[in-house]
Amino acid sequence: MAVLTAITSVVPGKRGSGGSPVAIFSDALNHASIVDGVRVAQRQSNAEVHVYRHNDMMHLHQLLTNCKRERKVVVTDSLFSMDGDFAPLKELAALRKRHGFLLVIDEAHGTLVCGENGGGVAEAFGVQGHVDIHVGTLSKAIGCHGGFIASSRKWKQWIQSRGRSFIFSTALPVPVVAAAHAAIMVAKKEKWRQHNVWALVRQFSEATGLIFTSPIAPILFGDADAALEASRKLLKMGFHVPAIRPPTVPVGSSRLRITFSAGHTAADVEALVKALPVWAKKKGPSPNFLPTPVSWFPSSLEKVATQKCLHEKHEKVQDKQVRLRPKL
């Protein structure tokens, strides 16, 4: 909210009859925090808003081409929280070069998990220099509370002066900041934590025969009651696998959301696979998820069979011309 309201705010004396000269382009499956930020920016500054189909770069290109606003902003999650798929950041970087928009990405699920240095999905795909503003959280991989914005000094100063949710909220307590700093230092030193997460993703993919390309592994049920019942059964067996249902996800796409962390072990994954009913193993990722090849794994995992397996499965999907897209 701080980023988007600051970006779309109008300089005093520069407001025209149309309000903000900014147009925002947001992925259809962006996190609720992005959606709320877009809504506030739209109401506060009359920013023009476009929602493009999930990860559909052709649709985004068409919207950008037809937009007449002076300035354009594209905002997306880097790793989507409910489907576990990545934003096509290389394609977004190419579109940024062509259309000259400001690129804002939310690295909530990528920080410390993706990239050789834990810098997130942008680092993993080698496009850090093409991202203008990184937004992230301290509450996931870092295990603390709060969030952060990483940008150039100029954008920092502008957001500090124009981001209402930053200006009118209380600063993080010093002990929380110190704990977050300590967690980052531990993560940088103990790389096995990050490597372990990806080893578990590989293990789970190979054990279930399903395509999972990140530590977020959704298993689609469709029916909310069925997902809830499966979640209850797993909890009785010692596995906390939340059932995700509307309004968090669209009606008819309720799912189990499995997430792996450095605290899990290979034995945990093996036991989970045995606990999952046969019918659950056949359901696979959600219908919003169009598999894309994994182009990055930690260097210690480069020789595993996962990449080859996922690439082969991706080619089969593409051969069948599967185009699974959510309805707007």
C-alpha cells in the first residue's frame, strides 16, 4: 500500500482534471496486499487500473500498448502464494525495456529461498537490474514480523514522504529488527537451510509424480468440503496442511496447500507422501498453474534429476497445447 500510493500520488500543483497520470497493471492472482494497495491508489489518485490474465504476457503487452496514460507501473508477485508458480520475470524484463514501465515485484515467498544468495526470484532468473522496487516480508523465511521495501535512494525518499501506510504507522520494535537481522546473517552462513528446502521439493515431486516447481505445493480438490475433510484427516495423522478455500481462492478451486521449510526433513516428506490418500496424489497443482521449466536450483542440487523431469513434463504439457487460465 505504501509503494503504490506513493507511486501514484500527484505532486502538489501538478494535478490535472484526470488525476494521477499513472496506470497500474496487476496480475490477476496477485496477493491481497497488492490488490488492496491498487484499490487505495485508484481511489486516492484516480489511477487507471488494468488486471491482466495470470502470467499472460501477451495480454499484458496488449494492455500496455493500448494504454494512453503517461506513466505505467506493473506489479506482480514473484512467487505466487496459492499456486506455487513463478512470474515470468525474464519476459517482464523484456516488456519493461519495450514499454518503459516501472516494475514492482513482491518477493514475499522468494526472499532467502530463491537465488544463489537468497536474493529472491529476481536474482534466481538474473533480472535484478530490471526490477525497480522490491517489496518483501520479514514474516516468512526470516521468521519475524513486518516487511521491507528495497529501491533506489530516490524512490526510498519519495515513499518515505508519500507512503501513507508507512508514515502513519508505528516503527518496528528494535528487538524485532535485530532478530530479523540475525536471521538474515544465519541464512547467509548456513546455506544448507535453503538447499534443504529445494531438496524436499525435488523429493516430493518425484515421490508423487506431480509437477511442483517451488516449496509451495498445492493439491487441487475443487470442492471446499472435500479439501477441509482431507486437511482434518492429515492433521489427525500429525500433518498441518491447511485447506485453502474461497474467498482466498476462486470458487471451485479449493485445495490443500503444502509448504516446505528448512525445518522439515526427508523423513517428514516420506511420511507425508504415505499419509496422502491415493486420490489426493492424482489431483495435482491448481488449474491456474501452467507449469514452466525450473531454470534455477541451488548449485548443490544442479546434478539432480528434478530439472530434467520437470522440463520433460513441461514439454508434454506444451505439446498438448494446454492453456489453463483463470476467468476474469
